[in-house]
Amino acid sequence: MMGLFEAAWVIARRDFIATVYSRTFIIFLLMPVFLFGVAYVAGQAGERADREAQQAQVALVADSQTVAALQQARDNLAASTSDLSFPRLIAVAPAEHPDIQARTLLADESSAYSAVVTGTLEHPVLTGPSKIDESVGRRMLLILDDARTTSALASARISVPRPDFQRVLTEEAAGNLHSIRHLMARGAQIIVFTITLLLATMMVTNLIEEKSNKVIEILAASAPLDSVFVGKLVATLGVSLLGIGLWAGILGLLYLFTQVLSDWVYLPVAPAIGWPIFILLTLIYFTSNFMLLGAIFLSVGAQASNVKEIQTISMPITIMQLMVLFLAGTAVSAAGGALPWVAYFFPLSSPLSMIALAVQSESLWPHLLAILWQFAWVAIFVRVAAIMFRQTVMKSGGKVSFFPALRSKKT
């Protein structure tokens, strides 16, 4: 029988060729692009739609001069910040009793007013529930203050130009670096997590198919079971790295020759550890993250006999992975304490946490220790998956050793 790594290489090459030369490989390449593209567009559109839906509307029940002053003040403030930062002001013709009209407008669900302003600039009245004071109330005070200041200066015939800074440009600021690197760390974690979860799900589905066709039993009879699992992990990893290489090449060509993506691909801030080392570490941590999660999915998939069962069993694992992602996120935002250290040392969150550390810290030695730590756990996870498959599915194995090579030497 072949050795562990030789058999794993043969199985990895078999699965890699079978996947790459299949018609579904094109769908495999397009799926992440489609997924991230739809997620980005939907996220941007949904975020703006949510902000617009949450933007308050305030009715102005006042004379035309007061309405014009408040509208102008609101436009000035929104021009300096954002239109969504201030409530929309809608002029309503005053009735005989403004207080009754204000309550009627607030009760009208079709208009959906959050507050009503009545009176004049000198004696304004804001009508609405108390919960609007923290949002609408404070912003209306800013608008009112700007309108009254402008009106007073105009009455005194004083013209005060709006201030502008004399700008001294620098290359970067520490606060800006921290903010951008925070977003970069979060983005890298989410991308690695999403791709890993997709690949692990695809791999375990293939395992179920081979198990139902008795292919896995044939492979297990001709090669060590550890080699079978390692080979399948390496094959799926190779397919994913090939896909990542193709995506990166296409994006690079678009950037170099068409400049279509130059406006948003350009990153003025590099990771703290530098781009070349960061890219290398990201690939390594992606590998370890996939091997760890893939070994868990293989051990679970080996217990299932059909796709329906694997969907039921894998749901708790997916929820667990989301919790792991949240744990790894503490390494991005936490200022200290024990929780980030738990994220660094816990095997399943260690790859994602160390990616964040590479973005935010220039130290190299923690990564050397983390890589050794993670791949030690990869070996443990693969061994446990093989033991579970042998004893629960193949009903064989008897007394099992975690280190069969050492055990064979003693005998």
C-alpha cells in the first residue's frame, strides 16, 4: 500500500482533474463573482433605501418667510454634510388652529410626519413624541439656529462669508490609517470566511455522492483513510486557488489595460505588514481555515447517507462558524482584554483573527507561531475525521491510535 502523502497526492490529483475538466467548473468560477457582485449591489442599494426610509419628515406649519428661512438653513447644513443627515422639511398651509392641525398631521399615517414645527423663528414650537428629541429634535435645533443667525445678520445688514480652511496636505494620518485598516481587516475576514464555507459545502456534497456510489469504500480499501481525506481537502483547495488566481488575473488585466476599476481598486493604505507578505499570509491562512473547516465537514458528511441529512447536520456547523466569525471580529475592534487572545488561540477562529492582525500590526513572529499551531490542529482534525468514518461508517478499526506511524514503529 502507498504511503500517506503519496496516496493523498494521487487522490488529490484525481479529484482536481475531475473537477477542473468538468462543465460545472465554469459555474464554479462564476458563482463567487456573481455572489459577491449581487451582495455588494444589494447591500449598497439596501443601505441607502433603509436610510431613506428612516429619514424623518417634518411638517412646517408657518408663514412663507419662516418656511423659506428654515428650508434654506436645512439646505446649507445638508450641503456641508449629507442630505440624509437631516429630516425632510415639507411646507403645509397653516390652518386656523395650528396646535390642532399639528396633532392631526401627526395622526395622518399617509403623510408619515415625525414632528410638526409651528410658530415663527422667534417663538418656534416643535410638536411630536418625546422619543424624537434625540434625533429629529436636535437636528431641528441646528436648522433653527442657522436660520435665526442668518436672519439676524441679514437684518443688521452684516455679511459674513462662510469659513474655509487653509489646507496643508499630508500623505496620511494615524487616525485615517486605523479606520481604513479596520475596514480592510473586516473585509478580508468576511471574504475568506464566505469562500471557505462555499468550498467546504461543495466538498462535502461530493463526498456524499461518492459515498452513495461506494467510491469512498473503494478508495478507503486501496489507500489509508487519512490519505483519502487529505487528498480531497488538497484537491478542493487547489481548485479554489486556481479560481482565485483566474479572478485576480482578470481583475489585474482590467485594471492595467482598461482602467475601468482604477477608481475603487486603488488602495492608498497598505496593510501594516505590507502587501507582499499580507497576500502570502492571507493565502496561508485561507489554506489553514479551509483545511480546519473542511475536516469538520468531512467528518460530519461521513456520517450522513444523503444530501438531506447533510443539510440538517451542517446547519449547526454553519451557525457555529458564524459565531467563530464574530469571535474573530473581536481581534479587529477590541482594544484589549482576554477575548482577542481567545480568538487568536482557538483553532477555528485563529486564521481569521491572524488575518486581521496582519492588517493592523507589522509584527511577523506571531504569524510563524500561528501557522505551526493551526496546521497542528489540521492534522488532529483530519485524524479525528478518519477515525470517526472508520468506526461509525465502515465499522472497522478496533483500537485506534492518533499516530499510527509511531505505533507501528513500537510494534
